[in-house]
Amino acid sequence: MNRIKEVMVVDDDPTLLFLTQKFIEITGMVQTVLTITDGKLAFENILARHSTNNTLPEIIFLDINMQDWDGWRTLEELKLAGLLNQLCIYIFTSSANRADKETAKRFLPEENYIEKPISLEVLRAIFESYHNA
Amino acid sequence: MNDPLLHPLEGIETLRVLIDNSPIAVYLANMEGHILLANQAASQMLGFSKEELLQKNVIDLDITYQNHQELIAIWNQMDFDKPNMVYGRHLCKNKVILDVEIHISKVHISGTIYLMGNVRDISERREWERRITRSEYLLNEAQRLAKIGYWDFDLVSNQLTWSDEVYKITQQNKGSFEPSYERFLTLVYPEDRAKLDSAFKNAIESKLPYFILHRLLLPDGNIKQVEERAEIYFDENGNAIRALGTVQDVTESIVIKEKLSSTYEMLSKLMAQVPGVVYQYRLYPDGRSCFPIASEGMYDIYEHHPHELVEDASMVFNRLHPDDKDRVSKEIYESAEKQTLFHSVFKVILPTKGLRWCKCDARPELLSDGSTLWYGIITDITERVDEHDRLFLSEERYRIVANNTYNWEFWEDEEGKLLYVSPSCVTLTGFTAEEFIQNPQLMSDIILTEDSGIYANHRHHVKVHPHSEKVEFRIRNKSGQLKYIKHLCQPAYDSKGAFRGIRGTNLDVTEAVENLQRIENLLKVEEAQNQRLRNFTHIVSHNLRSHSANMEGLLKLLKIESPDVFDHPYLKMMLKSSENLNETITHLNQVLDISLVNKEEWAPLQLLAAVKSVVDSVSTLAKEATLTITVAIDATIYIHAIPAYIDSIVLNMLTNAIKFCENSRDSYLHIKAVIEPGWLLLIFEDNGIGIDLQKHKEKIFGMYKIIHPRADSKGLGLFMTLNQVEAMGGKIDVFSEENIGTTFIIKLPYEQN
């Protein structure tokens, strides 16, 4: 089975970043995990790589509630930059707000909305479906 | 008479003796006019003694002559060979002037010429002459004025004689027209000729005077109406010899008569139309009085006919109410004395109608005999008086009500002038009712400038639309306090539908407005607090969830990396607690969601389809539990609801029924929909294990209340269902009996269309 080359995790909570990175590594289905602590930094990273024709992360886990740019802002900017359709992004949130789930639909398929805590089963399913797609 | 033998004096003396005894007044004068002799008769006639007469000259006696020369000149012209007669006017001693006829003769005495006058008093004859002349003149004048002429027809000689006036009436020339019976007939209007001829002939036959009215057709084409009266005279043998008659031009009088009669008729009709009586009342100086003329309305007023009062008005006074009799008499005399307009209101007592009120107005006119004649009108004002009484009474009642009302009542007349302001305005404005009435601007003045537009618009609106909305504005009262006024007004109409101005009320709503403002402020504060609370809840739930998720993740990671550690029961418990915490937080978020429904989430949905899709989703579970689910919902029922809630509610009902099946019997769940006015009843009836409602009614819908402990029961289902139903404006009823079954009735607002 081909391993996924790169997964980007965007969250301002270091514990969660650590945990997510660990769980992804445990699956053994991903080569590199890039952790970024803010939406803006994530956007700049992606934009820079895109403009230099470098490879983009294959899967991105994006938190909603962040200090500077939140998940929505990040998605909005990516959409404006015309990058949203080239990326596989999962909203990864601790919010159980129905309103947030509805907002997410404006950017992503409904199944790309994942509630924390993360589990190995969910991660594996995601990676498998990525390969099958 | 020329006797040379006589001495002049002797001759005069002889003459004196001759004339002295003559009954005719005689005097003798010389050619100078000096009177030398006068007899007794002359003395008697003129009133002077003989001696006095001898002192006089003829010129002194006769006033016909201007002076002595005139007299001498006349005498010198006389031919004394013939008898001379002159008329003179002699002045008597008592200044009476006598018309005299004087026969003068010449007397020669001793060669001297004397003149002797025989004087006759002709005053009486002159008077008659004057009278005759005058009456002739008057007769002519009378004929002319009366346009009456007379004619004399000699039937023997067939000679017709006309007076001047007949010529005038017939417009014939006296010189050229010779009247005759036949010629006269040609002047008669052709149609009337036979009538006139037969009247004349009948009169001869019947020997009776006749009277006939006929027309004349005159040469200029005009037609005249004439009245002819005539009488025939007969001789001893009964032969008609003479006819005497008069002709009178009555054209004008007929026209006037016609006019008069039509005027009189019109006047009578008019008088009959006037309500009450139109009359003429005469008060004689001796106190008698009468109604010479009165319209038929007299009966309505006094129940006496006008003809009964033509000579005596006293019956009318007997009709006057005893209280008013003296006063009315006094007023009549006062009007007569001062010749001022008579105006009086009095009561009468009538045999049929009873007590009535009358009003009388009349204008007096003083007559030459000292009588006063009034022209006037009397009307029955009983109804007006009654109405006035009633009005006064109702006004009084209204006033009592209005004066004691708490509100500020007002009434404006048609021109916007305030007629009434209730005294209570002072408690609200500090200004008295009188101040408002005296100053029409006051109302506008006390209204706050910002609100003056509201009031002005409203005033304009009321005039155009009878039913206007009430308005609210603020005033500043006398002591400077701000007051909120609710102003209500509408046009007022009297019982006859006539516009009588505007009636209105000003209510003090200051307290109500201030209370409302306080409530609004409280609501704003509460809303803000709620918002903060919601934000807080979100943050808490989010952060709690993050941390609990992290904790759970860390424990799971630990379990993966060092599974041996989990042999320790504490760690197992810690992992379980962490999982529970996570789940609790998830539920908390769901509950929180219910209170944050947006309007946009409401949608119309077909109830049957909504229920069926949920039933299908649990069909496997139902089969496992051997539960038979039936759905009896009309496909035409659509409800306006939040689809996610309906799904959730139905799912919860279904899972409950599945969970709480009584396994010892064939389980069922019947789902029905019933429509009641305003409501849709969604009924879930099962034959499951049931609930002891006596025990659990209070907590059945509570959060985390688990009535039947089972592994998959979290105590959240019914709590969520109740919240969702209530969020859509509905209610839930539950009927249950242990071991028999449970029925949930979910009532949702429903509008049938």
C-alpha cells in the first residue's frame, strides 16, 4: 500500500497537535506530518508552495477555533486564492455546534467534518478513502 | 229832472225827502265823488250812519277802483242818456265786502250835475254763481277722475248726448263725432254688442234700471272694460221717452282687482303655510282689542277660529296660562306705549292640546284714533322647549359625568372653538379648563416641539377621516413635567346627523409609557445577559471538550504505546471517565443547540414522508425487537416545522418503543396523526412495559432521568424531545400504565389551508 506523503495538521492546541501527530504515525499510513499552529501560517505555507510549484500536503486537518485566523477564515482565503479545490481538507473540531456543521458545508463535503477526540479508526478510514479516491 | 226853478240846496233837500223812504239804498254824489246824500236803506246796508256817509267819497266806499282818477275816468265815459249799470264791491263799516249792482243816473240840480246811485246787494247771488261754477267744475273733475261719463238719450227725438268724459272714454273727438245709439254700438267689442243691445231693450220692456259690464274696441285697437248703468224714463202713457246712463272705465280697476285677488289668494296660501298664526291685532284706546285679520293657524295656536276673534280678542286671553296672563298684557301695553317690537314667550292651556309653549313677535303701528295695530306671528315652540329641556337635562347629565371623569375630556365646535373642557385637565396639565377655553393656542403651545407634527397631522386627518387612529404625544405641563398623552377624538354629530364639532379625550399614559420603557430596558439587559451567557456556554463547552478530548486521546495513546500500564484498574477507570466526560459534553452541546434555532431552519414538510423515512431507518432494529410499527398519516398533511427536530422527535419515540418492548407479547407501535383546530396531534401508541406516571410524571422529561435503567439509556431522549417540541411551539402529553403500554401525544401548531 502506498503511503501518503504528507499530512498537514493545523491547530493552536500543542497537546492536540502532538496527539494527532502521534496517532497519524501509529497508523503507519503517512510519511510526513507537518504541524502548524495557526490558520494564517498554514495558508502562507500552502500559497508559497503552490506558487513555487512545489508539492502540496495531500490531507489537511484544520481546526475551527483558533486565535488569529480561525478555520473559516483560512478556508475563505484558500477559496479566494483558488486553492480550495486542489486540497483535501478535513475540519477537525471540538465544537458540536450544529451551526458550525452547517457552515462547513459551504466549503467541504459533509463527511469531511470530524469531531474530536480523534480515534485511530477514523484516521485509518480517512487515509484508506484517500487512496481509494 | 232839469228844474231851473229850484235852488240847488232846495232841490237836494227835495230829493232827500223823495229817496229817504225808498227801500232801495240810494246815494247822491257830485262828479268829484263826494257823497251829498244817502238814504236810510244805504245806511243800513253799509253799516255807516247817514252823517258818516256824507263824509265819504265814492272811492272810499267801493274797492273796485284803484284811485280817484280811475273812478272819474269811468264816469266821464258814461253816456248818462241811457241807464248805466255797474258792478261794484262796497266795503261796509264792519269790513264785510258786499257785491253790489249800481244803477247810476245823472241829476241836474240848479245847473250842476250830480250822480245818483241805486245800490243793490248781490252778494248772495254772486255766491251762488260761484258755487255753481265750482260744482260744475267738480262734476267734470269727478267724471274725469272716476273715468265716468254720462249720457242722455232722448228716445222721442232719437237724440243722444254725451258728456265730455264719454268722448274721452270712447276716444272720440267731440267736434267731429256725433253720437247716436248705432254709432255707439260700433264702438262696442263685437262679441258684446248683442248683450248690450238686449240689456237696453230689456230695460225698456221691464222698466227696470240695468247694469252691464262690457268691452269697447277702440279705434287704436285697445280694449277697454266699461261699466254701464242706465235708467229709462216713461211718460204717463208708459212710453219710453228718455234714457239716462253712466259709462265708467273700469279697465284699470279690473286689472287691479285681479291682481289684488291673486295677491290676496297668494297671501292667504302663504299665511296658511307659515307655522303658527300670522295676524293683525288691534288694541283700542279704551282697552278693547281684536284680531281683524288672522290666518287659519289661529286655531292651532289658540283653538279659536279667526272669525271668532275679528271683533273681540278676549277669548284668546282666557287661553293664556295664569302664570303668564298679566305679564303678556303688560308687555302688550308696553309695546303700544313705546311703539317697540313685541316679543314674548308664554304658555297657553288649550282644551284639546293642553299645555303648549308659544312665541310671539309683532311690529306695532300707531293709528290716528290712538289704537295700536300689530302685525305679527305666533308659533308653537313646545317641541323646541321640550327638546331644550331634554337637551339641558342630558347636557347636565353629561356635564356631571364629564366633570367627574378622570380623563381630560373636550368638545370643540364646528369652527374649532372649545365648548367644553373637563376640569380634570388641571391635574394633567396644571392649566384650568377656563385657561384652555380662553386661549385656543394653549393646547398646541404645551405640546413638545418634536411632537407638534404628530398633533397637527392628526388634526388634519380627523377632519377628512371620521374614524382616526388615536395618537400619542408629549406635553410639558405648567410645572415643567413631561407627560405622555394618548389623544382620541372623532367628529361629533347630533341626533339629526349635523356636524357638531369634535369630541375627544386626552388620557394620561405617562405611567404606562414609563413602565413600558422600564420593561424594554429590562428586556435589553436580559437579552444582553443571555447573549453573554450563550457565548460563555459555548466557550466553556468548546474548551471543556478540547481538554477532555485531549485527555481521552492521551490515554488512548498511552494504551497503544504501553498497553501494560492499563492492567492497573485506576487507569481503566480514568479512560472510562474520560469517555463519559466527552459524551456528556457532546450532549450538552446538543441541548444548547435547541435554543439556538434560526427561522431559516423552518420548512414545510410532508409528515407521512418524514415519519416513514425514520421508520425505515430503524426497521432492522424493530425487526430484531419483534416490534410491529404501523403508520396512519394522511399524505395530504404538511406541517411547517424544523425538519431536523421532527426527525429527532420521531426517532426518539421509535427507539424508546423499541427499547421498552414487552417481550412476552406481540409488540406494536401505532403512529397516527389527528387534526384539531389549530393543532396537529402526532400520536405514538405502544403496548410496551409502560411507565408508572404517578411515580415518575415529574421526572419523565427531565435531563438525565433514567426511569428504566438499561445499558443504552442516557436519560436525554425525552428531555431533548420536549425541548424540540417546545421550540416549535408545541406540547407533549403522555398516558401510560405499567405493563400495558404508553401513548405519547405530540401537539404541534398547525394551520390548515
